[in-house]
Amino acid sequence: MPIKIKHPVPSDIEIAQACKLKPILQVAEEIGLKEKELELFGQYKAKVHLEVRDRLKRRKNGKYVDVTAITPTPLGEGKTTTTIGLSQALGAHLKQKVMTCIRQPSMGPTFGIKGGAAGGGYSQVVPMEDFNLHLTGDIHAVAAANNLLAAAIDSRILHEHEQPDDEKLAQALCPDGYIAPTIRRRMAKLGINPNKKFEELTPEEKRRLFRLDIDPNSIQWQRVVDINDRHLRRIQINLGDEEKGKGLERFTGFDISVASEVMAILALTTGIEDLRERLSRVVIGTNKNGEPITAEDLGVAGAMTVLLKDAIMPTLMQTLEGTPAFVHAGPFANIAHGNNSIVADQIAVKLADYTVTESGFGADIGMEKFMNIKCRYSGLIPNCVVIVATIRALKMHGGGPRVVAGRPLDKAYTEENLGLLEKGIGNLLKHIENAKLFGLPVVVAINSFKYDTKAEVALVKRLVEEAGSVAVPCTHWMNGGKGAVELAEAVMDACKQTSHFEFLYPLDWPIKKKIETIATKVYGADGVDYSPEAERKIELFTKLGYDKLPINMAKTHLSLSHDPNLKGRPTGWRLPVRDIRASVGAGFLYPLCGAMRTMPGLPTRPAFYDVDLDLKTGKVVGLF
């Protein structure tokens, strides 16, 4: 669908609300989806049933492209905007069958300082308001499942505390002798005949089966909410009921919903059976003997699956130029793996000649996890990597002055400065090296801004070409898909090349060897230093058999190192690992490198100040 380009470029929401949308049934028909395979959410978005994969399973996969970026800066790189602009160029201008696959954003950053994540300018997914707000309710479903498990943990501790008699506890959990299916699953896990009747259970079997004896100090599962609220990072619970809660007070906290392991599970699952299995494996802590306690042990994994049975379906939307887009899942890229769902990609590669997806943050974080975690579980292999860079962000990596929100940019970013730019290009070259570690061709997208000069663009192109890749300037923010045609042609050429994909490490390597491979090869560290707690966890997880899981490094996104102040391509440093945690349901271990925030806070002047509803038209205003 052609769009009317205006210069100067209006605000994102003005552009989005001015465009003419196709009915979602038309978008679905054009990409090859049938109406019976959809669950409609109004005229312009729909859930897609996973059964479509069965219908298309014999169809050859299209090309698979991952869009990543240099190390993020406050200046922004435009990764999502480039992902969408590239898709519009492929579909609307080069007439290729294309699918865009991106994450659903959290409302926390939308109302905080970042704003929306639907792209920008003339490269957006629409309706923009729906995309950035509730969409089809998936994040709320994740929060409900997460918080149900949290409530189950504290409820179980309370009831076991109130009822010290094993027989009475067993009778309370099996009224009239009825053994729920979730309890029978636990019987099988413990080696107890799951076909036994309640009255056939021995006192010892009842004790083992019904008394979890959770160690409150071991609990790592927190509650979540999809709002930036720093005041919930650390809270004390069991204060409201003086009689029942006495002696059970404990400190816990809230994460933002998209940092929940449930969100990571939703993104990495391959189907409803796999979802149920992953939820059952979630480890919330240990008992007082140090043995892991799971969501299945608590009997809640089945109910969590029910809460997510609709959320597992990807949401079909469209770009400004009418090309189709899947929006699904939104895991954090530092604590989790930062990529959209596997199921969306698996459907997309069957429907389209080109599937364009994106990974969170820089190639050292989201892309590395895309390759080593997501691709392992999906079975999909990318054909090409696109790395997004901007001239001004590279200048910051070269040592450019600090950027302060609300203040004019320093002239270092608005005037030609080849020396500063060349110093910062080292960051880009390292990310190119990172993509090539996996044996894939790389295309660099130079996301253009008005201050860029021809000499600066030429310098980036020359140094990238010397590194064995190609760099293409693009203007998709101001010109839509038309401004990314050259980029799309370069991507099509790259996808024709023979790739030699390989994972960075085999899963049977020891935990330390996997961590050190990522640290030295991807980040450029000289080595890794482990705290005593990390050493203890490595020993524990190896004993429990979790050492065969892939590694999901949790570190700052603002530097290749663990220190957000080290820009460019840092050298002469070692990576500190202060702790290692297990997301057994999601299927990875995550070492903590430095301080990590899983609950952001609001700035002094949050974005929600500008968001309102025009009561005359019913339109949302102020989103960006």
C-alpha cells in the first residue's frame, strides 16, 4: 500500500493514524493464511493458530534474516525501524513475499523514557497504539501465570506451617481421597506408583508427596507487573495477616513482567505440549535439604498453561505499507534472551520468501543469544545478519561527549568529525566479527541522519568493506521502504551466499568453558573471574544436570564489557561473574555480570505526561 510521505516528517503517532490500513483478513489472505486459522481481535489484528504449521510443514523455508546492532547508546540506533523499513522495501518495492517478526514491547518503557517500540517515522507496525499498549493481552497473561505461581509458593508455605501433621495435610490436598492429575505427575517424579489410590499410600509416601518443606531463603521467584516501579524492587510480605503470617514474613520483590521466566518460556516454546513441559520444570527454589522445587511440585503448572493457551498464538499485524508482521513475546535481552517467539518464526518462514526478525540490544547480547539459544530450540538457521549503526552513535563510541536528555546535541554529533568517527568504528567492526563467528554473511545498515556527511558515510563503508562486509546507507525513517531498497538488495545478495553456520559452543562443554568462550570471543575479555557464590552454583548445577543447558549471559547492554562506561571496543579487562541462576523451564543458565535491574524506574519526567485520549475523536495522543 503506497504511503504519502511528508517532509518534515510528522510525529510517529500522526503518521500511524493517517495511514490507511488493510483489513487484517486481507493481510492474512495475501500471505496465505485461511480465515479459520485466525482469531480476530477487531479489524486490524488477529491471533494465528499454531496448526497452520502442520498444513505448511512440507513447504520449503524462505530466507531467514536477523537484524541486530552496534552497542546501544542514548542516541538510538533504530534497529526496529530498520527491521520494518527493510521488510517494506522487500515486500512493497521489490515485490518479495516477506514477513516481519518482532517482539511485543512492555508498557513500562512506553510510559517511562524510551517511548514506544513499533518502529518510527515511515517504518512502523500499525495500529501503533495497539502495538505499544495491551495488544491482545499476552503480557497480562504472562503476569497472571507468573503471579499465580508466586501465590502458590507462599500459600503452600503457610498451609504446611499451619498443619504440621502429614496425614491431615495429605487429606486437605486430596479431599475425599481424590488425587489430582498434577499430584499424580509428582508421584511419578518421586518414583511412587501413579496409579495408587489415596488410601494405598504409605505414611512415608504421603510425607514425601505432600510436604514440600520449601526453604523461604532459597526462593528466587518474584511477582511481576508491566509498569516501571522501582519502589517494588524489594518488599516484605506476610505483614497483613498478623495471626496467620506471624513468623512467615520474608523479603521478596517485583520484576517487570517481560523479565519473567514465563515470558522467556513463551518465546522459546515450540507448541502447547512443550509449553506445559517447560512450565512444569520451572525451579522456584529448594527444600530445606537443598533439592529443587518446581512449579509441577506445587501443582500449578497446568493452571499456568491454561492462562497461556491463547498467548501462545502470535499476533498478525501490518506495516505502514501493508506488509504482514507477526508480533509475539517480549523477553528482556539481558536477563532473558531478547528475541521474539520461535512459533512466530516457524510459521513465517513457511509463508514468506524472506522472514526478517530482530534481536535485542547489540550483536554481543541479543544476536549471540539468538544464535546459541533460540536457533538451538527452533531448528531454524539464519541466512544473513544485518547490523544497524548510525554515524552519531559511532562517534559516541569513539569518545564523544555525554548526551543529556532535553539538551541540544554537542557539535561533535552535528558536524563532521572523521577522527572521532574512526575511533568509534571499532565497536561496529567487533560486532561484525561476532556475527562472522557463526559463519554468516553480514550487511551493515547505516541508518542515516540529517547531520551525516558524505565523507563520514564513505569512511564507514570503506572500513566495513575492508572487514569483508558491505555497508549501505538507508533513509527508511524519512522515506519508508523506498529508502531501504538498496539495503534490501544487499540483503538478498547476502542470502544467496553460502553460509557455514555453527554454534559457538557444544552443550556438553562444562559451564565455565561455555561462559569463558562467550566472554573472550564475543565480548573481547581477557578472562573470567568467579565469585565464591558463582563457584558454588556451578558445582550445584553440574550436580543437578543443568550443566548441559545453553548460557544466557546477563550483563549491561551499554558496553561490550560488564561496565556501562566502557564504550567502543574495550581491551585489557576481565569479566566478573557474581552469581549464576537457572531458568530451567526456559532452558538456560544465566550468569550475572555486574548489577542487573529487572525492574526499571520512572524518570523525573515520564513519557506518560504526554499520553492522553482525545475525547472528541477517541484517538490516543502523545505516544511516540
